Amino acid sequence: DEPPCPISNYGRSKRAGELCVARFARQVPISVVRPGVVFGPRGRAILPVFQMIQRTGFHIVPFYNPPLLSFIDARDLVTMLLCAAERGERIAVDDAATDAPGRGYYFAAVPEHLNWKQLGLSIGQAMDGRTVTIFYAPEPLPWIVASLSETLIRLRVSPADLTIDKIREAAAPSWACCGESAWRQLDCQPAYSLHDRLRQSVEWYREMKWM
């Protein structure tokens, strides 16, 4: 129920997109779904984490106290999107003029929350109990590496995977959101637990030779 408070350029662009869409609420019924970290078959957002653990058993964690994260498998996200389109509440017409919380916004996330360290260990468990060695990157190292990455990429004129914006997000207190009210209101549920979905992702990545 808290108003949006994006801390990164990426987050501000997402919120700007929501406000832009809200301007058409008089003409079109609109519901907004805000997913956590999306993974699963064909998902590439955290694929490099799976690949590094598969190849080396190493997992790099920015900061000693990484924030909790919310997750959603792509297949469960599709379920919520379809349910929201079919029977979800619609955002109010005046949402385009306010940052106050309102109807028609849904967080798509499974109940389990993990931080970045716990994610690596859980992926190791999904890989038949593979041992995962954690390497911490304490401050100010992540900021320095991201600055160098941005500088080098700028010279090559291509997008960077590691940016100051990403580190700013990694330093946030928490990214955990509660999707239970959304699932309940939309009368649907994720098909499997987070750990089962991670195991299924490992199986799919291996079958497709992605790792």
C-alpha cells in the first residue's frame, strides 16, 4: 500500500510507463502487474548466475547484507497476467496524476523471498546439491567496478550489464513484495514453490544446452 518510490533510472522509467498508460484509463480497462525477478524457461535475466555456478561453483554477492528479493517463474507470471486481464480490478482514471497507491495494481511474486546469497545457494541445491562458494564484494568495490564497466562500455558504444544504476538497486534495503493478496483476489496460485521452479529451470537450461 506504499506509494511508488523508485531509486534508479530503471525504476523511474517503469513508473513513468505506468503513469503514461494510466492516462488511457477512461478509454481502456487497465490493470498493472508488477513482477519480481522473472526466471524460468527462456529466461535470461539471471541465467548468468546459473551458468557461473554450473561452471565454477562460485557465486559473487555484492555487499555483505544483500536485500531480500521477490521472484516469479515466467509461467506463473503468465497465469497472473491472464487472470488480471480476465477478472482483475482496473486502475482509477486519476492515477495518472498521483503517486498514491490505488486499485488495479498487482505484485506478481511467490511467497518465498531470498537474498542474492540465498539465491546462489538455492540454485546449487537445484543442481543436485552442488556446493556453492560465496565471494562477497564489499563496499566500495561494486561501485568502482560498475564505474569502470560504464566507462569501458561507453567507449565501445554498447550497453553495459553492470552499471551504477544496478548497484544502486543492489544497495537498496529490500526488494521483497507480497503477492499473496494479488493471488487471492485473482483466484489463482503459482503452480510450484520457488525451489521447485529453480530445479525446473536448471533442467530446462541443461536440456537446451544453455549451460
